[in-house]
Amino acid sequence: MADADARREGGGTRGLAYVRASAVLARLRDRWTGSLRDRLRRTRAGAGLAVQAGLAAALAWWVADGLLRVPQPVFAPISAVIALAASVGQRLRRTIELIVGVSLGVLVGDILIYLVGTGWWQLGLIVVLSIVAAVLLGGSPAVMVQSAATAVLIVTLSPAVENLEFPRFLAALIGGAVSVVVTAVLLPLNPLRIINRAASPALKLLAAQLDATVDALRGRDAAAAQAALDRLRANKPEMGAFGEAVQAAQEASTLSPVRWGNRQGPVGRYARAVEPVDRASRNSGTLIRRSVTLIEDGEPIPEAMIAAVSVLAKAVRVLHREFTTADEPDEAREVALRAVRHAGDAYRAGVGFSGAVVVAQVRTTASDLLVAAGMEQEEANRLIRRAFGSFRTR
């Protein structure tokens, strides 16, 4: 239709070409604008890391060169930056492993250069022996890879000055130690921000698929419910990132004096919520799977059942909001119990076999959310039973 209008208004082929060119330019403009926004968002997210890396490199050089007078301490800032970058969003153990790998590679490389010299076959031998040494010391794959990579760097940048074996090993240790001090003491990242950034996709995904299930139930659209189920089942990356971020935030709260107040507060609540949120996702998957069967079998769908799933999605969103603002999740608890009350109304209104499973999964998922909100399991179960009410049907 647009092509026909273009031919009439713009002079046939030239008008059509103009419309198509305008459409292409509009798509490119939208893509560029969206890409620019994404780049700016990633830049803001990485600004803290950039400052940390700059400070770690500068301090590592100053400590090694200015304080300890290590000859040519180039490996101090290199080790600091590598250790810091590799530890983002990971546990402290991985940072220590990286420091050990760097230091081991420097040590093995320097010793073997001193014994056998440099060259292509020496390079291969040094890489092999660096990995063997890491294995003998019980190192993880991260230690082995970093040890070998550092040994390669040592061989290819063989020193022009003699007797630098131990100083380079010391410089690598200094750099790694400085990176830990910078991230834990001098410029620690906000642990709550780390968790919020990682938890948001997992919680938003859960709420979105429950919302999609509401629409599917209302429209008796089994395909839409199946699509929601498939998407929720593919949540391992989101839940994995959530769990890793909690570990990183707990470490930041433990190691950094300025973050000690977060250990029992917001970060502690998030840490306790990871497992029940994961259970809530899995139980919601069962809820959605039975919704597919319910629709396909033509079972009754009381309006209260739709309301129960809708309010359950709201409970997830409220929990996310209260976690983000570091508030006590009182409203999330109340909304979760409201979902259970709707589920009880749906059961008493009359449901089929799969409908009864959906109702049961609303109860189970709501219980998971109550535990995620800081409630003990026994207390959550007691409140769930009270909110659900009688099992007598009409």
C-alpha cells in the first residue's frame, strides 16, 4: 500500500525509491540511537572498574618502584590490572587463583630462562613446565592458563638486564596484592548495586512469564502459555548470574570496612533469597505447564485463578522493587498472600484436575516468595494455609 502511494505521489519509481531509502535511513538512525544508548549504559556500568584499574596500576607501580625499589617493576601494574579485571563479578578465590597463576608463570619462566635461555623450543618447554607446576600445586584451570600465559609473556619479553628473576616474581605478587586492596578497601564497588544489576533479569523474567500466562489463560491460548514456559525454563543464565553476584557482594561486604553494614541488611536478604527465588521459578514452571494442559483439555478457568496468577506476578515485581530500594519486603509478603487468597477462591469456585495443580502451585510459589522475603518456612506455610481458607467447594 505504501509502495502504491509512493508511485502515485512521488512520480512512480523515483517516489518508491525515496520511500525505501527513507525507511532504510530511519532504521539505521534507530539502530544507531539504540546502540549509542547501550554503549553509554555499558560505559557507566564499567566506569567503576576503569577507575579501580587505573588506581590499582598506579599504586602497584608506586609500591614496587617507589617504596620497594624493585628493578623494572613492569609486572606489578600488569598483574594488578589482570587480577582486578578477572575478578569482576566472581569470588575472591578466583582472584587469588589468578594472582598465583601470574606469580607462578613469572617464577617458572624466569628460572627456565636462566637455565636454558630463550628461543622457540624453550618457549614450548616453559609453557609445558608452567602448566605441570600448576597441576602439581593443585591449581585450578584458571591457575594453569594464567601461569602458561604469563610464562609466554616472560619468554617473549626476555629481559635485557640480568638478575631480574626474583624482582619480577615479587612485582607480580605486589600487583596482585594491590588489586585486592583496591577492590576491598580503597575503592570497593557497592555490593547492593552488584546484586541489583544481576538479580533484576532473573526476577523480571519470572514476573514477565507469569504475566504472559495470565494473558494465555484469559485468551485460552495454549501456544502462548507454552512460549512462556519455554522462556522460563531457559533462565539458567539469569539465575546463575544472580547467585554469582550474591557471592561477590557478600565478599565485598565482608572484606571492605565501609560495606560491613550491608552484611546483615540488604545483601544478607539477597543472599538468603537466591535459593527460594530459584524454587519459585521452578514451581512457576510447573504452574505454567499445567496451564497449558488446562487450556488444551478445556477445563474451567475461574476468574479468581487468573487473578491469582496475576497477583503472584505482582508479588515478584514488588519483591524486586523492595530489594532494590533496600526496604523491608513487607508489601511483597502481603501481595503474595493475596495471590493465595485468590487461589482459594478459584478452588472453591470449581476447577478441573490441572486447574487444581495450578492452584496448588500458586500456593507453593507464594510460599517460596515469602521465604525469599525473609520469612521462616514454617511461618510461611502457616500464613499460606490461613490465606487459602476452606477446601470446601461450592
